[in-house]
Amino acid sequence: MITTQNETRGWIGMDESGKGDYFGPLVAAAVYLTPEQAEALTALGVRDSKRLTDRRAIELAGEIRKVAQVEVVRINPARYNSLYDKMKNLNRLLAWAHARALENLLARISCDRAVIDQFAQPQLIEQSLMASGRKIHVEQRHKAEADPAVAAASVVARAEFLTGLEALSRQIGVTLPKGASEAVDRAAEQVLARGGRMQLEQVAKIHFQITKRLKAPAD
């Protein structure tokens, strides 16, 4: 915890999901918590989403949305690929997404501090913020998921990613696995065979090395 019993002011936690997954969206989430909300959510079992099952992450995300102010930026693959083509850098894209989530949340609440996991290039977040966002102090730290608000943001982002991945699977009729593995390679080959490069760009982050390994379908 970063608060004490005498603390009355809230803070924002930020985290993301999907950046290491070939299929599915990139999601950035920002969650504003008061100390009381942080204590309640911690008691419910809210923690770093990597320590939760997918089902539990989705359940807890619903509980978080009931009690906290939440903002999510979900970038589906088609949009992701377009943005990546312009920015040429995942950390820049991620910083942009976090900045948008933070600023959207600040439009609804008043807060002077946000916490996020350490970026490879710390200045990217600040550079991506507009005037309103630059008024807040963004604290970047290693293992930030230990902070309750960051943990809540990680859960919300994970649930949003999972929901988005499932929606894309239904959309094209192919089960899209998480991560980047042999199962992902096989699913990518299936998508490419069914709908070609155009369909692949609708469901996958095409700058991943997986794309280079794929063989174009025979005419």
C-alpha cells in the first residue's frame, strides 16, 4: 500500500494488457481509487492480473467497475497496426494509449498523482500527455503492480483484452490463442488461409515475428 490510515486523497493506477499477445487488442487502463476503495478491493482479492485466472480477472473487473472510476483505451488490431506503422515503436504506442486513458479519466475526476510500471524510456509518458495530463505527477516504478490502483488497472485491462480477443475469435470463426507460441502460429496460418493478409491484419499485431514466419496461401 502507498497510503496510510490518515490519507484521504485518491490516486490513479495505470497498466496494460495485450502488448505481448500476437492476437487481440492492446488495452491501457486507468483506475482512480481512494484509500477506502483500495482496501476493499484488496480484501476482494484484487492483485496483479498475472496472478489470477482469466475467469477471476473478468469477475474482479466487474467488481472494480462497481466501486471505482475506470477508463479504458482498447486499440483493436486494425487500429493498432495503423498506429504502429506511424510510430514504429511499441513503447511510443503504449505511452500514447496510457496518456489517452489518463486524460480521459482526469476529465471526470480531480487527482494530482498517478502510478505506472517503469517504462523503458520514462520520458515517453510525459511527451504523450496533453496540457491537462501534464498537471499530474506520473510516478513510474518497478513492480508497480504491488500498488492497489495499478493492480486494479491490470485486472481491468486484462478483462478487456480477454473480452476483445473472444469477440475477434467469434468474428472470424477461428479460436485465437493468447500469447506468442506454436498454437498461435497455427492459428495465424489458419486465419491467413481463410481470409488472407487483410483478415490477419484485423485480428493480429502484424509487426510480430510470427507474421514473417507465415507462408502465403496458395492461389
